[in-house]
Amino acid sequence: MSEVSLAKRKEKCENCTKQCNKKQNDDGADSQQEKEEVNGQINEGSQLLLSACLSCDGCLSEEESLKISQQSVEEVERVLALNKRCDASKHRVLVASVCPQSLPFFAVKFGLDISEAAQKLCAFLKTLGVQYVFDTTLAAGFSILESQKEFIQRYRRRNHDSHALPMFTSSCPGWIRYSERILGSLVTPHICTARSAQQIMGCLVKDYFSKQQQKLSPDKVYHVVVAPCFDKKLEAVREEFTNSLLETRDVDCVLTSGEIYYMMEQRKVSVEELDSVPLDQVLGEAGDTTLVRHEGRGSEGFLEHVFKHAAKEIFGVDVHEITYKTLRNRDFQEVTLERDGETLLHFAAVYGFRNIQTLVHRMRKGRVPYQLVEVLSCPGGCLSGRGQAQSEVGGRLDKALVQQMEDAYTSLPVRLPEVNPNLHTLYQDWLQGQDSSQANTLLHTRIRSQGHIHTQPPHMQW
């Protein structure tokens, strides 16, 4: 993830830190035409992205910058080359986990359906020297189930816990970082503690797959995640996802879909020449090889899954179809459950920095009527991640590509995590039960408040 130039920016986050303001003043003498470098791309006069705000060197420590610089194609190739040179006893087993929101990118680029594209991608990664290739849908199922459970707990204590509601989703690392560094205790107690699919997959690979199935120490496994978003690199280097004793992380490296495609182009790989190799399964042959998705228009669908679960669990209502009401724009939408004129549930989906700022303003004034908000920093959601949805010219969002990816993604069948037998097996065999201390440790994390301390508005509405 590259440094972001803040020179003469027309528009900036109102919460910029003093360090950011100082850097902006230092760069103010630069009379060149305004440029913003975001995730390696130069954008002329583009609107401020949340990832731009959070990735500048004013927010990253030297240690973080070093760790993120190692999240690169060159680092993965170094590990692969080392495996070829050293004796077998010093090899590291390479495991790749592919986010389901990355697969539509490869489907469009390859001109194939998602299942065929996944098999071609798997074949390419294995030609490099990757030994196992998973997709992270299983891990996302854990994250959804744990989020559902936490929402029910928060809802039931809402009358005596001012921080219980609204609950904000926790899968977007840009949003989490912004909350921790800038918003502080106004928001952080409201964030769901369930780990993201990426980090639960890290635990599955390093704790379950490596130790229980491969009889390997976690430091002997090098785990790469293929994701649509550059901010996932920030998430991978968080301290709580690192085993300091073994000096290994749950996720060693995050590469974006675009970076993987770049590797294919550099090697002049022809998709037609690649074999079709099925993805591996965490549970081995017992795993289900069918590619599925969760509900939602291009992310993990936390809002829809939690909404339907809460309607049934709390009010005994079966919700089959969810109707979104668009407010400010397509990235600010509401969902309600009503009965006899009474609003029982009121959720919202808020994507993009501008809409997040609106949400924060309302929070400060105590005017948030929602019980749950699905928050994502990328406008359009995860399929629009800048690691795969930028046009090759100008670095702007490629809307045609995003539409093609949405069409490909929605072609996958939906399966509720509640009915996934593999999840139930892992809850018992790996975690010793759904409510065990092991499940709480490996499937949840803590949200830190590093920014300013805010008090709870006195008349928060929900």
C-alpha cells in the first residue's frame, strides 16, 4: 500500500489529525497540479476515498509501513523462490485463500463463469508453488453466525446498556481503522466483535488446518489471502492477529485480485492453457466443493443475514424477501420490519466515506434510528474494492467492470450458514462448541479506541 500525497487537497476528512494537517501545510508550497496517489494509482482531482485518508504516512507508524510493504507480490515470490532453493526441512507450505468477492473479477477477466474461473485460478496458483487453495466462504459463515448471535445479545440488553445498539458491522478494515483512530468511544463500543472472514480464515488455516490436519507448526505455513481491497493488508498486520511467540501471523500476506492478475500477465499465462483444478477443502474430502455465496448484493450480506435471523429469533417472523429503501443514494439504504403499524427492526446499509460521514454526524446528534448498520468504506461494497475495480486509465472506478462482476456474483447459489454441515462440524471438532471459550477467542476480537474520547449523546434514538 503506497503513501498518499495530501498536497493541496480540495476536500479532506473533517477529522484529520494534527499530524495530517501539519503534513498538508508542509506540502502546501507544492504548486503542481493537485494529485492524489491512492493504492498506487494517481488520481487527478478525484474525491477523497476513506482508504486514502487512512493510508497516508501520518496515520501509519514506521512499523506498520514496514509490515505493509511486505504485503507484496515480490514477497510472495521471495518465499516461493526460497522453497525451491532450500532443503525440504526448511520449506514453508504455501496456502492461498480466495475471497468470494475476488472470484467475479477473475470470471470477467477470463471470460468464464465463476466456477470455471475459480478452477483456472487454482491451477495458476498451484503452478507457482502454492500447495492448497481455499475460498473463504466457510470462514464468512462463521463471521455471520457470530454476528447474528451478538446482535441478539445486544438487542436483549438494549434497555440497560447504552452501548448495545446500534451495532455496526466489523468486516471492513478501513471502517474499523477510522473508528479506532478518529471516532473513538463514540463508535467503538457499538462495533460487532466478530472477526472478519479473512481473519477467521487465518485461524482456520494456522490453527485447525496446519496443526490438526497437516501436523505442522503454524510458522511452517505461509498463508496468502486474495482480496478485492487494499485495506485488507492493514487488517492482516494488526497485533492481535499475530503469534509473537512463533513470529507468525494468521494471514502472512494479502494480495489484491489485481496483483494476482498482474502476476499472470508478467508470466504471459494463457487461461486456455491452464488446467481446471478444483479448490481444496479445509475439511479435506469431507468438504463440499460447490461454490456458493451469502446474501447481499456483493459483500458478505451481514445486514440481510442478521435481519432475517433477528426477525425469526426475536419476533417469530419469517422474512423471505428484503426490500431496500434508498435514501441519499444507492449506497445509503434502509430495511425495516413492521407489524400492525409498529416498526420492529430498522437496519441500514451505509457504504462510502461520504455516507459514513453522514452517519457519524447523526450519531453525534443522537439521531441514529437503526439497530444495525452494515458499514463498508468502498462505495458499492466489496466488489468495488480498489484492488480490482479500478480502470486501467486514471485509476477511477470501472463501472462496467463492477456491473459485470455483480452479475457474475449473483449467479452463484445462496446458502445460509445455519444449514452448512461443515460449520457445525468445525464448531464441535475445532472449537469445542458454539459457546466455548475457544470459539470466543478465535472467532472474536477487540476493538480499540485510539482516537479522541467521545461521550454518548444523551438522546440516542433506536
